[in-house]
Amino acid sequence: MWRSTFSEDSMKWVYVGFMACLETTIWLVSAMVDCHLILTATGSSRLYSQDRAQLGRQLQRAQCRYFKDLFFSTISTNHILGYAADGYARVKGISAIVTTFGVGELSAINAIAGGYSEYVPIVHIVGTPSTVSQRDGMLLHHTLGNGNFQVFADMSRNISCAMAMLNDPNEAATLIDHAIRECWVQSRPVYIALPTDIVQKKVEGERLKTKIDLHHPPNEAEKEDYVVQVILKYLHQAKNPIILVDACAQRHRVLDEVHKLIEKSGLPTFVTPMGKGAVNETLPTYGGVYAGNGSNEGVKERVESSDLVLSIGAIKSDFNTAGFTYRVSQLSTIDFHSNYIRVKYSEYPGVRMQGVLQKVVARMEKLNVQPGPQADNKIAKEDQELSKDLVISHAWLWPRVGQWLQPNDIVVTETGTANFGIWETKFPAGVTALSQVLWGSIGYALGACQGAALAANETGNRRTILLIGDGSFELTAQELSTMIRQQLKPIM
Ligand SMILES: Cc1ncc(C[n+]2csc(CCOP(=O)(O)OP(=O)(O)O)c2C)c(N)n1
């Protein structure tokens, strides 16, 4: 049996919604090496138990060392599978789901689109009809009845950073490796279509000796040095620079570099709503959330009066900027991105921020540092009085949440009130925050909470906390039953 290797230990679980594609599971369990949890959609329990035994035998035969750790469970719907995979990936780094051709994959498509928009790496494997049925245009269930078997893949094409149509066993292994690599490096979903007749095929195993390379090629040295030099020129000249951290700093995995920059520079540091949780908020230079007119107290003034904003991984969407009320001139901004750097109005395409940040930190001299506001969870006296009166005000609630949170908690907030309220909560160290500020599909947070809680079980004793409105809760409430069965104990 062909087995690909995956060099990150983060990809551990496969969510399976289509048990007719049992072998898909094996491919994926194999492909991801560390995979040890498989979730199925409810209703497939009979198949599930038969397949489970078969899967076990095959894994034993393949001497899969993860067999002993392999767990099975069910999840209620395909779209919650997608949300759960999103939540899991945001905590652990990457995740995968397996769905049924047409009916299953379309249910998951909202969640996958969310992953695309918010840069979440999810491998979406779809069990499709056999290549023969597709070639002959047979009138099969789960089709539109018009012989078009590509239509669902086409729907996923624009929300996937790579497509792997495994119609030919000779190229299947290469396509799988390529898709998984793209998923990781671009930090976005990929789509893998696996026809039933291909599932059984054997492919070359030699490649298993080589791990998939998940690294980006380094920036061109001369170009990178030049950009670093330009950045340092402005940074050393600046009178009151600040650092602003946004979502892509997390998604493109530069938080180590960002923290080194914060600590060495001593600059006041702020996050955007989508960047919440990216930075250690207990650092003395952490000042709070900048979101234009929706900023924490004192933050808008400090950020907007800065003569140089080091903006890292920005996604300047409507909610992330409180309705485009950012008032930071491009003339006083240096943007760091995963595939380009923009210094004021000069753009440097093809230069990735990771290498640039490393060199900026290494070569940076003493900077002009003007202190900024300090974030806290203090509740104003008048708000404390109000809440004694049986009215829980937002001004009281969100700092109070911050007082109650513990280090390393995972905090999931839903579109609606919670996503805005959390701006007023200062986190303890190590908190991971999950939200869908850009995509904003309500019901997401409950599914993501499930995936996050499953991931939390793997990563030590972390609490998972969900803050969600009742309207959103109703969309995915059925998933509570799965969480109870899985003995997950998120706090909601
Ligand atoms: C799938 C989806 N349908 C509709 C919307 C539009 N929408 C945004 S917020 C919201 C209401 C949410 O209600 P609730 O969870 O009670 O919000 P809260 O009280 O927390 O503000 C709706 C319908 C959406 N974002 N996503």
C-alpha cells in the first residue's frame, strides 16, 4: 500500500463523512501519518462498524504504527464537519475532512469557503463515483442527472488553492503530495477527488522514504537584503513607530518572528480584531485592539498619530476595520505579507515576510520608543454599579471574561455580539482565539469549538470556551450531542 509521509505532527485527524470510501480513510490516515481520529456522519453506523473492522485489519497489515491510537467517532452533519475541521486546524495547524460526492461535499462547502477566505488549511477529500461511471455518464444517485460529474468539483475550484483529481493511479501519489503541500504553504483548503475504483489501486511506495517538503524557498537574498535595508532606514528615522498585528501573521506562521520583533524593539504593539490572540497580551508593551473607531480606549489616538506603522499580515475587511474607519496613511505604513512587502507606496512582490522579519530583528538598532496605552481588564466603577442592578452590561461583561480566563485557554467567538465584545477582553498568556470575522457564517463557532476541543485534548489540559449568541447557537446546536458523547467539556 502506498503511504505518503507528512512532516508536521500537527495533522492528526481525519473527519470522514462517507464510509463507502473506506479506503479513502486509509489513504489519508497514511498520508498524514499522525492521523488518529476519524469522525463519520451519523446514519452510517452499520457501515461504520463493518468498515472499522476492515480498516483495522488493513492498518495492521500495513503496520501503521498509529493504529493503536486510532479513534472513531461520529459527527452529525457535513457542514459541521467542515466547521470542526476549521477549529481543529486553527489550534493544531491543519486538518482534513472526507465527504460524499455531491450531497456531502456541498453541505461542507460553506465551511470550506470560510477556510479559504480566512486562510485555514483544510484538506477536503471527496469520494466520487468510479472513473468508468463518470466516463459513461451514468445516471447515478447524488448527481444532477445530466451526466456532469465535474460540476461539484467546479464549485469547489474557486475555494481551493489546489485540486487533485485522482483519476489515474500513476499520478495519484504525486497529486496528493502536491495538494497537501499547497494546503500547508498557502494555508488554504485543497480539494482531492477520489473515485471508488481508484481507491483500491496500488501505487509506488518508494516515495514514502522522503517527507513532503513544507518549506517555502527562501527569498532571493539580494532582494530581501534590499527590502530589509529600506525598512530599517524608515524604522530608524521614525519618531514614534508602533506594531500592528493582524490575522495573516498567525495564518502564515510568523508569530515567533513577531514576538522577537516586539521584545527587541520595545515598540507599543496592537492587534486587529482578526489578530486577537496572535500576540502575548501580558507583554508590557501590549496596548489593545486597533479597529478604527471601534478601538480600545486610547488606542486609536496612539496608532493614528504614529509616524510609522509596522503592519503585519493585515486583512483590512469591513468588520476588521470597524467599517473601514482605519485612519492610517499608507505613507506611514510598512505592510508585511506572505508574498510581498509594501513600504509606504513602494511594493516588493515575491518577498515573503518571514525572512524579512528575521533580518529586521537581527539588524535593528535602538529605536525611538514612545509608550502607548496599556490594555487591562478593569471595569469602570459606574459599570460595576450598573451590573449590580440585574443588568449585565457589555462594559462589565467583557473585561470580566478577561479576569476569568486562564493561560492557554482556547476562546471561540461567534459572528454577532461576541465577535465585537471580545475586543474588550485582555487575554492571559497563551490564549488561542478563534473567530470568523471575515467569512462570518453563524453556527460556525459551535462546530469550531468542537474541533478546537478535540485538538485541546491532544495539546494538554487546555480549556475550550465558546461565546455565542442564541440565534447562531440554534444553527448547529445538534452538535452538542456529539460533544457529550465524545466527553468534551467546553464551557459555553
Ligand atoms: C449562515 C448565516 N446566515 C445569516 C447570517 C446573518 N446574521 C449575522 S448575525 C445574525 C444573527 C445572529 O444572532 P445571535 O447569534 O443571537 O447574535 P448575537 O445576539 O450574538 O448578536 C444573522 C442572522 C450569517 N452571518 N450567517
